[in-house]
Amino acid sequence: MTLALTSMGMLSSVGHDVVAACAAIRAGITRAAPIIGTDVLDLDSGEMIPVTGHPVRGVTEGFHFLGLWARLAERAVRNLIAYGQLPEPEQAAFWSACELLVVTPSLVPARYPVLDEPIELDFLKQDYAETVLEVTGLAIPRTRIRAFPEGHVGVAAALEFAERSITGGHAARCLIVAVDSYLEPDTLDWLASRQRLKHGDHPVGLMPGEAGIALLLEAPRAAETRQGRVDAWVQTLALTDTRRPLEAKDGRRDGIALAEALSAVLPPRAPFRGDLLVDLNGEEWRAREFGSALARLGSTVAEARVVMPALFLGDTGAASGGVSICVAARAFARGYARAPEAIVLSLAESGRVAALRLVSPHTPGTARSTS
């Protein structure tokens, strides 16, 4: 597997474009703020205090569910077009051969009470993805829409599909759009009821965030033909399932599946000294699984630099894998990456885990074997 990442778009609490957002993360900037309307009891003072989160100011206020997702997606796609200097949205010669892969949270009624029961993918295609096409003006045929409601591993699942579609000749390129918000009232109630939110009396919880990500993937030869800039080579992907969802009684994870996925994408030369971007968010189960995987691999990854974007953005859910890809690619571009390769790790509440290796576009011969 080798795909060219030829453009990126990003909307987050620390920047409304991919360059500003990744620069802010690099500088350690965070814009956490109290979330009015979601309070928890502080045992020291005996008072109710607001939960702290990472809102995307000026964009998501007053919007919920599909409307909020469409707002995040629209801004991310527009940034992707500007950043990559891509053809305008109405240029059918470019966009009609593109698949739109929308990545969203898992649509479970416990988180979204508006849903009476688990829904079919056609709902996401018709009620959400087609709205994205309308507001962005992209000339992508409706028949080329695919949906991946898989939370933290959704971007990896979409990349797996993109590789099959592009190398199989079904599409010239794939546009992945990933959005999520843990700041919606229903989602905050869902997190609070499961004691997953971080506050003074619960330091091992998450800080809710929200983000929108857009990634354009192409075959290396297609990118070369149109003289497109390559931000990173997406080389190796491993996606597996622990079969231990977070809410199961036997939901404790031992890191075996994550270690296997990480081993599958490690470069042949050891040890790995690059950046290891992981969606740790403050929750104990994630730290335990990640730590157990590292312990199993020992010296193979002992010299890697661990990068945790959630420290600056909060937990961005289904967008988190895309955030890590953008952070890694911008590190290549700006020259502050630890090495010319990086690995992105994603851990989902469903039990699925993913590992993805990215290589700097400046690495000689990276795409030589690719059609």
C-alpha cells in the first residue's frame, strides 16, 4: 500500500486551517474553556463546576448533530482546496473521479437519543454526506459516497477502502472527511453518565473536543501526472479488533492486538525512532492498552517520540486519526519531525485498533514500486 497524501484541511479549537492548527499544536498552545451547561460536583468546595472542553469558537455554537457535522466538514474541505491549490469544487474533470468517504462517530442511541435505534448507512449518505456536497459545491457523484461511522478508527477504515478503490482502478482519488464533537449536550450527558469526563475529582477522564478534517489521497502516478504536491506517503496500514468493547463486562484490554498492529507497520530497520502519534486522552483504559503494547515491543519502539494531540485539542473522536495525520505531515513539511517516518495509532471504544505508517515525501524512492 502506498498512497499520496496530496492535500489536507483542518478545523480545530487552536486554528481554523491546517497550517495554523498544526503550528499551534507544535507550540503547545491550548484554548480550553469552561463548557456552560455541563456541571459536575466538586467534592472540595461542594459546588457544581463546569466541565472544561475545547470548542471551535465561532463555528459550532448553536449547531447540533448533522448540522454541526456539516459546518465542520464544510470548513475543512474549503481549507483542503485552498491548502492544496486544488481545482475549484465545480471542476467535474477532477472531482467526478473522486470518492467521498465520510467518517463519523458510531451512531448509537445511547449517545444520540434522537435515534430510536441503530441506523443504516444510507442515513449518513443521504442526510449528511449529500449535504456536505451541497454546501461545498463539490462535483462528486452521489454514487461515489461511502460512510464509515467507526469513531476513532474511522479514518483508518476509510484509508483501507481508499487503497482498494484507487489501486483497483475504481477511483482516481479519495476525499476523506472526518468530523466529531464531544461538546454536544447529549454527548456530554452520555460521557458524564459513564464517568468519562475529566474534572478535579476525576483526573483520569477526557476533556471533550471537536474538529473537522479533510484528506485527499491519490495514486502516486496520478499525483505526479497533475504535478500535485505530496505532503506524505501513506505506506502501511493495519486494522484489527480486540473484540473487547469498552462497555463490555470483559472490556479490559491487554495491548496484544495493538502491539500486533504496530508490529505490522514498523519499518524493517529497528528500532523505530520516529514520531508515534496516539489518541491518548487521559482515560486510564487507553493508557493501559498503549503502555501494554509498548511493553510487549520493548526496545523496538523505545526510542520513538510519543505525540498526543489531545493534550491541546481535547478528544476529537472520529476526527482524531485525521488530526494525527495532519500533525505528522506538517512536521515533515516544516522539518521538525523526529525522523522521515511517523506512525499513527488509533484506539476505538468498539474494540478496534489501527496503526498507520507515514513516510516523508522527501524520502528517496518511496513510491517507486507503486503503479
